[in-house]
Amino acid sequence: MATIALGTITPFRTSLFKVSATVSQSGITLSYKYSSGQLPPGLSIQQDGEIIGICGEVAAETVYTFTVQASGQFGNIVSTQDYSIKVIPVTDDEIANMYAKLHIGTTDLQTWKNFVNDTNIFPSASLYRPSSDEFNTVQPKFLFLAGIHAVRLSVIQALLLNNNYNTTLYMGQFRLAKAKSQGGSVLYEIIYCELIDPNAGAPNTIQLSSVGLPPISINFSQDAQQWFTDNSLTVPTGAQDELYINSITRMQNEVIAGITIDRFDYLPRWMKSSQNDGIIPGYKLVLPIRYVKPGEGEKILYRVQNESNFDIKKIRANIDRWYIDRNLGTTFDSNTTTFNTSGYPPTADTTLYTADDTDYVTNTLTVFDDATTTFDGDGTRFLKGAVTFDRKTPQDAQLLMQRTAITDRITHISRQRELVRTP
């Protein structure tokens, strides 16, 4: 039996592989399961033949060979087939993505969930990998940056100083796009909504003269007894101050300027695929609605536009933080690291190891490279070149905007919402 090569994948990319078989007898539904061999790290086979997951890190180019068993629903057909997937690493760094989850009201969120779960609009049989995290849209979110070479959160947080402030995006038109293989076959389709940034096209900064600044009115409610200034900010002494504009593009550029990003390479497949007009969209500021199977998109888009009572334009996407799906913890970079401990907590030279504000305390289990490891009384020895601590579960971490309004850099006043500018 010849091995079927499914193709290649790079670590930290989402698998779009699928296995399938055909039978000559009608009425037979096949299901698939892993039989033997080894899949690339992070990938698994589903009953419908989809191979899901995000490929994990590998040290060198590796071909993974595995066997899949196909079975009829009555057990009357059982067959196996060998497959292979080649993993080709292109960088020694881990790759991460940054997202924004829409912070909307409870009522609007429930309305959204009712919409995307409406089987009259989105039949279950038409959905593409609805149980996979990468294609689940029940929690509305959009991609902010792709292909970030993972660094410590503090590094990224330091880059959010100037342009990254709370912002509100508006909903545009529903659209359809297709993700295609290198050979041009459609792998999946996506129904999405364009996001409109009201600050799009604005310059990065605006110089404001202190003479021309409008006055500030301070409104006190009866229960507000005091307000505070932010003493950490510099008091302006010149005749001008600089206003940083919080458009999405400007926010992205602020991060891109400070760390390594392979922005196009790690975009979702549909953003890198030629569409019906022959154009490759590249990065688009959009809210995914539903991922659907090939050939299902046009009729579902019609239902969304003509048969649904859901008015997405009533939703305002309030953004006050970014999420990064993979970040570094504390790493010991020596080739051999030995902990000679006599119990908990793990110590070396009486130093308690902490990372991302997480202490290793009595009876804490620590995860190293997806394996649960305990520190024993004889000392635990790690021979890998870089042992990373506190990879959190879930891995994503919030990066809150450092200020709630761009005017904070003008007024140098605290985040009290009672402080407003008047015309």
C-alpha cells in the first residue's frame, strides 16, 4: 500500500489537511480514526476525516507517517490507508497572533450568538470545522496582527504606549471569500463582515498648540467626592503637544516597528488566496461570521442578507485590549539546568522562580512542553536547551490599553469619564 503525501506545513500554522475515501456501495457513510504511526505535533484526526489543530514546534524538517482507518456506519466496511505530512520549520522562534475580542453588551452578545447558531441560516452540515477553536465564531473576535515572533508580554506592552487606546469600530457589509490550496481547490469559505474604522486615513500624530486647546469642563456628580491626576505623566512645558491617533493601522504600525513580524506569511489562508476577481485580499479588517464548506458560501450569504432579521450594524465593537495567543514565559537558556531541591517550592540558590506574576508554590504542578512535571526531592534535571516556564492555559493573555483616550496625552488628567472637553 503506497503512502499518500498530504503536503507540507510550517510550525504554528493551522492544519487544513483532510483524508477521505470512496465506496462503490451507495448509502454508506464513512468515519475515520487514527490507527497507528505519528501525526505532526498538535494535529489530530476527526471522524469526518478533517485533520485539525495548529502544528507544534519541531527541531528540524520531519516527515510524519501515520495510518488512518475508515469504517462504514454498520461496520460492514473497514479499510486503512497510510498518509504522510512533512513539517518544515522556517524559524527558530515561536509564532503568535494578536486578536481583539468584541466587548459588546450582554443583550447584543446573546443576539449575536443566536444569529451564528441559527441553523436556518447556517445549517450544521454546511459548517466548516465548527468545533475547532480556529474556526469557531461564537465569541466574536478579529485578527489584529499575524506572524508575531513570540516575545515576553512586557515587550509588546511597552509598544502600546502612543497609539493604542480604546476605540470603537462599526459594522459594514457582509462578504464572502474562499480559501484555496496551492493547486486552486477551495478548502473552505468564509462569511465575514467588514469592520469600519472611523479613524482610518488619519495621520499618525497631530501637533496641537496649547493656545488653541478647547477648555475642559469638570462635571461632578453628588456621589463623586474626589478625582485624581496621573502623576506618572510628564507635565507639558512647551507651546505644543502631540496627539497620537488610535486608528487600527496606526496601532498595528506601533507594534510592527518594535518586533519581528511575518505578517503576510501567517495570515489566514483565505486572505492569501486569489478570489473570484483574481485579487489576493491580503490583510483585511473584518469580523468572521461563519466558516463554511466549499460550495456553501453563496447560498448562505444570500440567507444572511435576505432571510435573517439580525441587524449587525446595530452592534458597536468596543475594543479596549488585545489578546496574544502565544507568549514567552521565563526561560532558562543554559544547555543543562539542574534544580537540586528538597521538595516544594522549586528553588535554586534560595531563589523562588516567578514569571508573569505566577509563583511556584507548594504542591504546584508545572507544565513543561505540554507534559506535566513535578519537582521531586532528588532534584529534577532538564537537558533541553531552553526550558520555558508558565505557559499558561489558556495561553492567550490580555494586553490592556494603557490609556482609555487619546486626549490623556493632551490633558494629562486621569481616566475619570467625568472630565470632558467642551466645544
